[in-house]
Amino acid sequence: MKFFFRELFANRIGGFFGMDVLVSAVVMIFFLRREGKRLGVRHLWLPIAGVLTVGVSLGLPAVSLSSRAGTGRLWRSGRHGKGNQELILD
């Protein structure tokens, strides 16, 4: 791990990239905790684990999907007859 950080911050471009990723992850975790509590999201640890393992690109969609599932707005009736449902992504 020591080698990884040494190489990541070896020059200015790498340092900028490294700080961008770290700051984005910290801000996303803060946002997830705050909005998760406000919206009453269950299993809030899942989006946070997603941020820590994959990155910010997984954390935001995960909390959005979790909050919609908690409010019951995840599925709506489909346009093609009874029983068909669509996933709400908008």
C-alpha cells in the first residue's frame, strides 16, 4: 500500500488525480450518511461499501435506488397491460 501511494503522488498529475478521488469519496460518504438518515434509507452501509470498493460512480446510484425502494417509488405500472411493471430510473 505504501508503494501504491508513493507512485500515485509521484508527480503533479498523479497527485491531482489521487486527491480528486479521495476528496470525492469523502464528500460522497458524508452526503450518503446525511441524505440516508434524512430519507430513512435502510442498509445505508451498502452504498458506503460501494464507494469504498468501487468508487463514487457506484455510491450515488445505489443510494438513489435504495431511497426509492424505501419510499415505494421504485416500480410503476407498465403501459402494456395488467401486471407489467417498469423500473423508475428518472
